[in-house]
Amino acid sequence: MPADADNFYTSSEVRAQAVRFGNQYQMEVAGNLYAPKALDPDARHAALVVGHPMGAVKEQSANLYAIKMAERGFVTLSIDLPCWGESAGPRNRVSPDMYAEAFSAAVDFLGTQPAIDRERIGAIGICGSGSFVISAAKIDPRMKAIATVSMYDMGAANRHALNGSLALEQRKAIIAEAAQQRYSEFGGGPLKYTSGTVHELTARSSPIEREFYEFYRKPRGEFTPAGATPGTTTHPTLTSNVKFMNFYPFNDIETISPRPLLFITGDRAHSREFSEDAYRRAAEPKELVWVRGAGHVDLYDRVNLIPWDRLTAFFQKNLGAAA
């Protein structure tokens, strides 16, 4: 484990509160609300929503970002996406629209809190949540500034795989398998899971498999929420995962302008293509920040690599100075 990896970071400077709130579909979203202990109770403050990596839960990376940004003066809210962690919904199901809705529901919650200035709410999406927050922001102008970290376009990643390595016939085979699996599950058969993080490494394991394994299957980042099992964490169901084939978060990304976008990625990240693509398509104002020497998972929890000052400056500039 890298010496500066600190996924389960806690802070004596920050007050934490578990919260629950509903989305538009009357489903409960679970989150952790963080605020600086020195927060002025008589003022209204800037706030941030933070979304976790795809297949993860708020205890993996999102809480860390929320706590660190709360130390910098923001009120922050890390959330479990629907069907994951403590949020409602059948376990491990994929629903890109529902994931995007969770960000808007979090804005509903924050914008109705007496300590929050609803005109100063921003959002951070990590890994897959980077694409979900962009999807949300396109139709929710209440998010005034949006940052992504180690972003995955979950639509492109499933349609084409990294570097376009998935052929059309392979994609069709995945879709066909999932469609047939629906018959089995409709008839009461067991769920079938897909993708996610491997549970053991072999001599044939790829560098990317090893990278995720070192986080999700080791004490560095392993977390099994109540009601889940170590065997199913990170794994979406096969029949729901094909929903990503119809997910195009970067279409119309330019309509987010003039609200600012910040894309942060490691210069060694296997996922860098997605941040590059989003940056190319987005309209101004936009920033693309390269973190030298960082891979994809490094920016989940390596506190000495994550560019906290750049994140803080971005949100202070676009939401107003934090307390």
C-alpha cells in the first residue's frame, strides 16, 4: 500500500452526520454530511456533493474527498448511489439515469438546509461518478461548478472498452447473453454478476486488474456494506449493466457552459482517455489538470498526490470563498 494512501481518513476539524433524503422516485438516498467545526452558524455557505467510483460506496474515496474539502471550509455531502451502499434500490443494479438523479436529489437536500447558500452548490464525481455528475449537470443548472477525478465514461467503457478494444461483435455477444439471462432471472434463477474487481490475482492478471485489486480487495480500500457480501462488492448484475450501452454522458456536454468544468486525471491513468474526450467536447470555461506520476486509482486515496489546492481554488473561484 502506498505510504500516502488514506482512504479511511478522519478529521478532528470536521463534524459528520449521517443523513437520508428522497429522490424524485421516492427512493431513499443515504449520505454523510460534513461541515467544518468552526462553521459560522449564522451565515450561508458553499456546499459540494461528492459521488463515489462505479461499484464502490461512499466509504471508498467519496468520504475522503468530502472530509478533505470540509477541512477547506465547504459543507460537503458524500452519497451512496441508488442500489449501492446504504441507499435504496435492489443491490448492484445499474441505472445511469437514477445515478444522475441522485446528484440532483443531493442538491435538493443541500439547497433546503438553512446553512447552505443554494446558489453556491458544486459537485465532484470520482471515476464512474464523473460521468454521472456530468449527465446530471446537463439538466440541472443548480450545480454551479463541476469537477471530475479519474473519470470513467461508463457508456463508452462498456460499448468500446479501453482504447476501443471491444469489437462490435463482442459487444453484441454481451448484450445477447444479458438478454437471455433475463429469462433465467424472471423465472427465479440466480443473479449473474459481471465486471467489477477480481477476487484473486494470477500470473495472467492484467495491470489494470492488479491496480483495482490493490484497492478494493486489500485493507487499503476494502469495504463491505451491511447487506452485501465480499463476493458481490463492486460487481453490477449482468442484466442491468447493459444499460450502460445506452449511456452517452458527453453528448451535449457543451450545454453546461458557462458553468465551469474541471477534469483531473493522472498522466499515467489507464482512464485518461475519458477526461481528454470530455475536455475536448466541453465548452469554456474548462480546465484539464494532469497529476504527474498518478495512475487511475492513485487519485482515489493518495492524499499527497490528489491536488487539493487545485480543487479548493476551483470551487472558491466559482462558488465564492469558503468559510
